[in-house]
Amino acid sequence: MNSWIITGGTKGLGRALAEELLDFGQGVIFCARTAQDIAHTVDALQARGSIVGVTGTIADPWVAHQLVAQARERFGGVDGIIANASVLDSPPLAPVCELDPLALQSVLSVNLFGALHLIQAAHTWLKQSRRPTILALTSDAAHSTYPGWSGYGLSKAALEELVLTYGKENPEISTLVIDPGDMDTALHQEALPQEPPPSRHAVTVAKALKNLWQEPRPASGRYILTDDPEGLRLQEVSLRVKAVAD
């Protein structure tokens, strides 16, 4: 049985991806901040397959090591990582001149350093997997400028650079960064409470991503989910900048 570590696996897209993985016969290891969140999620999903939770925030390197240890103990190794956990700065969407460096540090601790901790802790075991994969959830805010989104956007831009560079250093490991688009999630509601919720739901997005643990898998790179007459589909995005001749 292959094993996948998911950060932010108790709600939203992380929870939906955990359900898809379990239904596909994969083992799931996830983290949550409270033991109560762990218990509720395990109780709800254990009938679908093998799932285990670790209490704590992925901003803590100890939690990353515990996730890997549980994957090794329960499933014999680590086959995949889904870096899904994300937070906004506090207060949400602060302008650059009002951005609190301590709040920005909190955003980076989860959105960027959490993935770094996990990649470093799992590296040896990913190298031993037959189908190692890292999937990082990103945002168009990583490349487009929106007022108030500087903290979140730069954390996602740095996450993309981290994951894709790791992929260049380890080409045998599939590394994908995927922008799922605006979804009806708690984070979107926190960021834009006055706006109506998006029509795209986490469950729909998770189903569109399920081919990532099947064969053939997409090549390493950056992708967005686009609307198609038959549903959502992955579209690769090139971010290369062509040199301009003098």
C-alpha cells in the first residue's frame, strides 16, 4: 500500500483529497492542530481505508518528523506528500505598508517552511519509493498582484520555487505545483467574507486531481485547473521568461 502525507487534511481540499486517496486504496497520514480534530477526522474516514493523524502544526519541524515516522511505521515508507496547509496573514489581506512582519513570519512558517520541513524529513524515504510524488497547492496570487495579497502571494511563490527546484535536484521524484482556482473553502471565506462563495467545490477539485496517483502521471511542473465541457482538467503553465536581445 502506498502512503501519502497530507498537511491540512481535516477540511476543505485536504479532506477531500484524503477521501479520494483512501477510496483508491492509499494509506493517509495527516496532521491537525488539536487532538479533537484528529479524532473527528479519523472517526469519519477510517471506514474508507487506513488513516492516521498526528497532532500539531506543520510549522513545527517535530510534526514533520512525526508524520514521516508514522508513515514508516504504518506503511513502510513515504510515497507522496501533499503540501496543502495554508493560512492568511492577520489581519487578512493587509496592505504592504500595514503588513506585520510577525504575521508574515506566521504565514511563511505554515505555507513555506512547513513544506520544507516535510520534504527534508521525507527525502530519504521518497528516494526509496517506486512512484514518489510531491504535490503543492498554490495560487494565482503567486504570480499576479492583488491588493492585500502580498503576504499570501509571496509565500506561495516561494513554495513553488522550493518544490520545483527540489524536483530539478531529484528528477526521479514527480514534483507538481497546482493552482486549483477559487474554491468554496473556509480560507476563501476568511479572505473575502463579503463576496459570494465560488461555485468550485473542494470535492470536485479533488476528483479532478485523482489521476495524480494513477498512471500515467503528468510531468513535473506548474499546472492550473481549467474548466472543460467534460469537467475540470489540468493544464500545464510555462513561467519561463524569454531573454530580450539588446
